[in-house]
Amino acid sequence: MALEDTLTGPVFDRFRDLVYRKAGIALGSTKKSLLVSRLAKRAKDCGCQSFQDYYDAVTQATDGEEFLNMLDCITTNKTDFFREPVHFSFLRDVILTSVGTERRLKVWSAACSSGEEPYSIAMTITDTIQQAERWDWRILASDISTRVLAQAKSGRYEMDRVERLPSDALRRHFLKGTGSAKGTVKVKPTLADHIAFRRINLMDEVYPIKTQLDVIFCRNVMIYFDRTTQESVLRKFFRYLKVGGYLFVGHSESLQWVPNPFTYVAPTIYRKG
């Protein structure tokens, strides 16, 4: 029997339960073929003869690393610089102009993937406020995947990832690679030094965040959660935002049918209080 044929109903249900319990991702009954296509190669690379073997490998790994490898396979980490630009316009034109004399800003990129989002936030901040170096501004960038976090923290990108950025933005914020790094760019320390990368699972009841936040970006993540999980995550976000703080969600997501304590501001933009 081919490995692809070993994802029986009971085995599929085991994967569904595992992914839901640990990552909050709800895999509907129609996702069986997706799971086969996304996990078959990984299972073979691990030397497994069946999906049950691979399930055992995932659940028996004491360091939890194979579970993260599995999540990398079944989730999409596609992102771009300044994706969904209306959010960055709102950050520039509304939020940054209202910070006032406090000169403090704390932002959380709650699903930062390979880093384009937090670096886009940092570029918006430095390009908008005068004497940004005199401000106390920090960005927490987190993801459940250690693989994409490592990529994000490196701050290095192939040229095709930045080709849509204006040439002046490239000059201000990136260093061009030379030698073995030719054909790449690296984020300048003026941005990178303000960003802390950390693995955070949104399913955790308590997040490692000590100060209340001005802004949370959590975009294109809620689509993976069922309503119960969405409600739970939103309540936690509300707890970590300061009064008057903002939450951004993805344009394919809507909180309209999800009970939540936020005030609607504009499509995909919400406020606490």
C-alpha cells in the first residue's frame, strides 16, 4: 500500500485533534487530501511507511520539533512587504500622529512569518516620525514556527522579495549583499535593533508580554481557527492592548460574526475602548 493511501479516517481524525489541541487550527473533514499532499513527502523523509507511523513520530518526539515541521508543511507562510497597505497607511496617518509627546510605541506582529510584516512596520515608523532614534519604540515579532522565525531574524531576503519596494526605501533600510551574499539584501540595524523575535503559540493562555501594547497585527491567522478559538484569542489580545490600542486582522477575515470586546473602526481595523 502506498503511503498516500494510509491516511484512513481514524488516522486523519488523530491528526485533526492534535493540530487543533496544540495550534488551534481547525482542519475540516474536507482537508484530508490537503493533508496527504502536504505531509506525504515529510513523512517519507522521516522514514515512515504510513501516516500512522508519522503521527507516532510527531507525538513521540520529546522536543516537539517534528510537530513544528508538520505545521510548517500544512500552513501557508506566504507574505510580502507592506501586504494589505491600508493598514500601514492607517498606522502612519492615524496612530503615529496621535501618539503625542509620550514618544513610546509598542507593537506586536503576532504571526510574523518570515519577517516582512514587522520590518514593514519598522519602516513605516522610521519614515513617519521625526527623530525616531529618540523614541522608545519596540516591535515584538512572533510566530509558532521556529523555521520562519530564524529566517525573519536573519533579516536577509532575495532580491525578488524586495523588488516592489521603492528604490529610495531600499537604500534607506537595506544593505546590498556582496560576495557569497550577492543577489540578496539585509535589513539595516536601524530597523532590526528595534525588533525582538520570539516563538509564541497563540493557544497559550498567557503570553510573555510584560507591558501593554499600542498595536497588534494578527493578519491571516484567524482563518485557520474555528469560532471558539477566535473568541479566545481575541479576548487575550484585548487583555494585552492598552485602552485606545488597535488590532489589525487580515482582509480575508472578519470579526462581524465573532463575539468580541473590540470597537469596529474600519474594515479589518478594531480598537479597544
